[in-house]
Amino acid sequence: PEEVIVTDITINSLTVTFREALVARGFFRSWEME
Amino acid sequence: PSSEIELIFCPHPLLVGNQQYSQTRYVKTTANATVDHLSKYLALRVALEDGPSGAQAGRSAEGEPGALRDVSEKQFTIYISTAAGQFTTLNGSLTLELVNEKFWKLCKPLELYYAPTQDQ
């Protein structure tokens, strides 16, 4: 998918990165194998 | 690096009216992310997507949109579907890796549901 939104979220000094796409195909590995 | 988790994130079918939130979200994050991180992420996305016209948005003294300053992991509750039509509330401190192993146990994206936290 062209647009992937990347967001870092920190709680109790642990920062994790979230990536979100509008569609799953081309974004989720597991959807490639279908 | 921590392994990656793919998850499909939908409004809770029973607790959320479809006018409130209708968007299914396709999200990837690391396995060490907790349910709290996920609900804080959702609160941030909703606040951003509400935009300046969002009901609770307002400009704070430093110019940061009020809605973003109030974003917290308490605003939304996260659920997983266990049996046909049954939903379990996920504790905020659980990591998504644990949710995957303990509740989901399937080799496909983790399906989670969200709804505004009840006591608000």
C-alpha cells in the first residue's frame, strides 16, 4: 500500500512503533501467502 | 529485533455504534507492545482523525491540540473474541506476544476489538 502511517507510542519509558495501512494486501505478510 | 505482530483492529460489534467508529485498522507493531500501547495508539489516531473540528479538541497554551495532550491508554478498552460471539477484555499490561500465544494461537493476523472505556 502506498500510505503507511508510522507512530511511536511511549508508556513507562517503553517506546514501540506502530505502522498502519489502509489496506492489508501488500502490507500484511500473511496476506501475501494467500 | 523483537518479532513483528500483524493485527486487524475493529470497533466492538456490540458496544460501538457504526456511526461512532466504522474503520477497520490494519496495524503492525512489535511483539513487546502492550495492550496499553495499542489503546493509547488508538486514542491518538482517533484524536488526530477527529482533527480541529473534533468535539474535545481545543488549543492549549503551547499550541498543542488539547485532544492530543489528553490522549491516554484509558480511553479505550481492548477485547478479543474467544468463542462464538464471546468477548474477553484484555488487561493493559499484557504484551501482544502473550495475547497471541494465550488467546489467539492462529497463524493469521491477530483480530482485536475496541470500544470507548465504559466508565467515561
